[in-house]
Amino acid sequence: MTCAYLFVLLSAVLAVAQNQSDADCPALIQKEVTRHVGPSKIPCVIHQTWRNLKVVGKHKWWTKTWRTMNPGCEYKLWTDADLEELARSKSPDLIWPIWGGLTKIERADVFRYLVLWDQGGYYADLDVASLKPIEQWDVPKEANMIVGYEYGHRYTEDARIDNTLVRTEQFENWLMASAPKSPMMFRCLQMVRDKFNWKIQNALELTGPGTFSDAVHEFLEQASRSAVQKEVSFRQSRVEYRRDSHYLSYPSETLYGTGEWKLWILAAGRVNQLPQVAADDPSEALEPIVHHYFEGTWKPAHGGRLRT
């Protein structure tokens, strides 16, 4: 074996090693947790998913923000094959039987609920960049679920349609966190199975923010004894038809829950930097913790009608 051959072989090995350390790898990547940050019951693990291990361009930079800002946390990138194995092994009776009938986008939606229910941690879409370390999110330590409003007030039905929302008080599903075995995440999985059986084929309703918002609202309603009466009073007052209404059934930056499970709701401005948020609801335009770039999303970056 010549020296030249050995040099070429060694260079190739080093290149592969460099690519593996620099690229995103599935469920094994980066390192084990070295220091817990954030709420004590939510594992310091960040989950993201992509079709394969080759994350390139701006998406690669966005994923890097999560690793560099949270060096003590474990980072996991899951491929399409990993998602399939997770569904098969962790939800053999509920999700796996319908897996073949879900689109890739719907599978990615289901994955976030399933991985947080099974393992816990933080989930972020690949087009979401971290702006602040998790330890600086100002979330109470006793919170074991974290969600965020997509916009800062309840919409009328007409305005909901104009803004391509599926719920009048919608929770975004590009960023969320939970301790393992969250009943709310499991409820998302149950709703997906029910809606699949009901022949619902709109992804926003079947697996996306419609289902997620339903599960969150159900948890909040069960956690508040006055929820039903408040809703009755709201509908009787017809305040939703006032253009200056900033009403939210459950105010943001608040902890909800009376038993083991506690849910923290992030203000819309902390997770959504579209100008409409600050323009419509200045009080909800708090300092952001992430930036969502709306790449490959359901709506254009400026908001507006649903892409077709």
C-alpha cells in the first residue's frame, strides 16, 4: 500500500468524519444532555425532522441556532425512515394502522405529537430559528407543557377564513414542548385517528393546527371550571364583532392546570413575527424567542390566502 494511497484513504475518512460531525444526524446527534435547562419536567432534548440527513442551505443554519444556543441539550434530527419506525414501534394500534394513508406533511405533523408524548422535549419545525436560549424563555419551572398562540386575539369567522386559519383562537404548531406522556399530546393522536376515520382529508384539520388547537382547548376547558360559562357570556355579548376586540379565552403568558399537568401559553409575538401580530395586538407583541420563516408552509410569508 503506497503512501499516496494511504494519504487519499486518510483524507476520505477525515472528510466523512467531518461531514458526520457537521451534518445533522438522526436521533443520535450531537451529545447527551450535559446540563438541564428550562422547566424541570421537560427533557432538555430538541427534536426536528427532515427527509434525510442532508440538511443544506438556510435550513442548515436555522437548525444550527438550536444547537449553538442550547449547548447543554441533546439534539435529534429524525428522518422519514425514523418517523415510520417511531410510529410502528410506539403507536402500533393507534397511528401505525393509518400511517400508509397519511401524506408526508401529515406524517410530520403526527410525529411532533408522538415524539413529545413518547420522549418529551422541545419540537421546532425546520424553518424555525432559535433567537433565545431555552433557559431564557421565562417559563415557570413547574410547567410541563408549552404552546403558543398564532395570533393575539379571537377572530370572527369571516376574518378566520380571510387569514387562512382553521380556528378562531388558533395555537401554532411549529413550536411546542412537553414532558413525556402528556395527556394533551396523546389526545392529539386520538383526534388524528378519529378524524381519519371520519374521512377528513384537509391536512390543516386532520393533523395540523386544527387538531392541535382542539386538544389544547380541550385541556384548558377541563382545567377551568368557569370555561363554559365564560364562553356563553362571550357569545351573548357579541363582543367578537367589535373591530377593536383583543379577546382571548385564555390570556397568554399564564400557567393553566390544577393537577399534575401544567400548561404555559406563550404570547403570539414570542413565536410569530408577522407584522400583523404587532399591528393588531400590541400587548401580545412581546420579545420573540424564535423566528418562523414560513418556508414551504401553507401560507405566504406576508400572510393572506392559502397557497394552492
